Amino acid sequence: MLSKKQTIEALNVIAEMFPDAECELTHSNPFELVIAVLLSAQCTDALVNKVTPSLFNKYKQPDDYLAVPLEELEQDIRSIGLFRTKAKNIKKLCQTLIEEYNGEVPGERDELVKLAGVGRKTANVVTSVAFGVPAIAVDTHVERVSKRLAVCRWKDNVLQVEETLMKKIPEERWSDSHHQLIFFGRYHCKAQSPRCETCPLLDVCREGKKRMKAREKI
């Protein structure tokens, strides 16, 4: 596994590649961000961003989502995967916000995970992006890159990956590193076709070395 020093060195390279990495989900406030991240589960940010402009124009606050039948909300997000489950969770989430948080999105992770459809990853994204609290949200890209680079072990679960990254990355870099790892995984170290041959981290990437050796044998 990469040491803490090696991990920082790798992240410095990734930061140079994607210095402007940031949340790509369209939103203008914490409430819209919660809804957008909820919708993004098992779905691309690009697809979510096609749906949310009209959605956020129609629904401004929690009351608005509760004012329409579930079937109507389902139709509004029908192009999103798992739209029926997500529509139900949005309704429940909005109800909880009104009943327990005066209609406002809480800024603490422990409170956010109490909301329907909001897990640890979503809560970390919201606290980091909307409230400026350092956090590392481990999505599929962050997990894949961390394991390929041997920052974490292959057998680590999502929580273990998060805890390892938090130990190896300075707290003040958590949020930026989260976005940079996502961009690196989304646009360079892709799941199916990673760009190993042009990767500046190939020398420290165990997965990349295996892939390149396999290509040489063909």
C-alpha cells in the first residue's frame, strides 16, 4: 500500500491534472443539493443535471414536493434510475425536514443520515459542498481509484476506504481531494478503459502495471 507520503504525492499529481475539480451536480442551495445527490445514486451526474432544472423550477421548497401526488413526482423524475423509490424518499425527506428541521437542511452529518435516501456518502457531499465542512465522500470513482493506486486494500469496504483516506490526507485537503479523485476516476482512470498508457501515476499504480503487462502479452 502507498504510504501517507506517497499518497500525498499521488494526490498532488491528480490535483495538477484537475485543479478545478468540483461538484458537477447543478444546485443553488443545500436543499437542491440534497435532492440532486439523492437522485444521483446509481445514475450519472450528467443525467441528473438534465432533470433538475425543470424539477427545481417546479419545486422550490419541501412543501412543494408534498403538495403533489406521488405519481406526479414519479413522472417528473421518470428518466432517472430507480425513480419510484427516489420519489418516495424525496417525499419522506421533505416531510422530515418540515417536521423536525423547520424546513431547513441540517448541516451535521449525523442529522443528515436520518433523512430518507441519505446515506453517509450523500451526507458527506452535502456537509462538504453546501456547508464547507471537510469531508471525503466515497463514491464508485473514489473507491476504484483508491484501490487501484493501493492507497487502500482491495478488500476494504466503503467505510474503511473513507477512514483510510482520512488518515492519509490532511483534513484541510479532504474536500478538494474528494472532488479531484472523482474527476480522475471519471475522466482518466475509468472503470472500463483507464488511460494507463498516458497516466503520470503509472509507476505507483499496481493495477495500471498489471494492465500494461497484459497488453504486452497480446
